[in-house]
Amino acid sequence: KNEVEQSPQNLTAQEGEFITINCSYSVGISALHWLQQHPGGGIVSLFMLSSGKKKHGRLIATINIQEKHSSLHITASHPRDSAVYICAVLTYSARQLTFGSGTQLTVLP
Amino acid sequence: ETGVTQTPRHLVMGMTNKKSLKCEQHLGHNAMYWYKQSAKKPLELMFVYSLEERVENNSVPSRFSPECPNSSHLFLHLHTLQPEDSALYLCASSQDLDRVGYEQYFGPGTRLTVT
């Protein structure tokens, strides 16, 4: 069982819909990252958080340390948001990230 | 533009070939990483370098040999690879080792196909 579980694995939405992607982890962490990977492979870091909530444009990331859970929300989704969204955690003891399998998001016009 | 470049972007090689992947970061970072991304699998960390010293080697086969000549450049030397090594190889850098959650900046990746 992977230490980082994402749901759903695949998500198709209509343009304008509110989207939520979930990430659950089973170990103690010092930070959690949300990453975006577009077709072709390039990865962009969206958020890094260790508590509370962060917002950037239409993207919002929240984390609940007690419940070991984080969510990534996209408001007013757009076809250009179509990508794979990856959750990764930095555990207390490790100097490396552990990655989830990713959520493939497709936003239809 | 991420500030981390990788060459080549695509590589097809036979199992007896020797090739190298190159990564360069223009961000003044001290830590660099090699990741492997196989189809339908999570990103896997292969190697970590901090200030040109290798600090992590995640049980990677010896047919993969990293080299970090300076803090801006990272190479992955490949020899006698297997078809299952076909994957996207991603390089990343961060200000320092990701012990306190420094953001990692990724390159565009090299799509490797081993025939």
C-alpha cells in the first residue's frame, strides 16, 4: 500500500465546474506538495503547505494534519486545467518526497 | 520556464548502447535530484545530490550512474539498459535538501525508450 493515496484516479469535468482532488497519507509529515504535470511531462509546483490553507488564483489547497488529509480545489475550471495533479509528502525522517500516483483531470469545453 | 533544462528531450537507445542524460539548473540551488516516472506508477526518486555530493541512492541498478560535476549540472549515464527502463526521467533542483519542505523545480524530462 502506497503511503500516499490520491482520489479519484481520473476525473472528467465540464468547464466551469468546481473540482476537488483528495490526498491521504499514512505517515507523519513535515510538508505536503501539490504538483501539476502537463502532457509532455513537465512538472510545476503548485503549493507547498504544512498547515491550514493556501490560495493562488483559482486554486486552493487545504491540509488537515490530524486527519492526514489534503485537498486541492479548482474553482471555475477551464480546459487548460487539464493535467495530472500529484500529491507528494515529505516525511519527518526522510530527505525525499513520497509521491501519490496522480489524478488525471480532463476539463471539457 | 522553470530554470531547469534537460537534454535530450527524447532518446531511443538499444540495450548495448551507452548514453548520457544532462540536466542544468540556472537557479543557484544546492540540491539536485533524478526521478524516474514509469507509466501508471508514482514518481520514483533515484538519486539526490547536495553540494555535489551524493546523499541518496534508492537501490538503483548500477546500469544507471549519476555524476554531479558542479552544483549546476547533473548527469545520468546509461549503459546496458533493459526495455523496462523505458520511462520519463525527470531532473529537479531545490534550494537545499528537502528536509524542511523546500520547493522543487522540475525540468521537462527526457523520454527514454530502450529497444
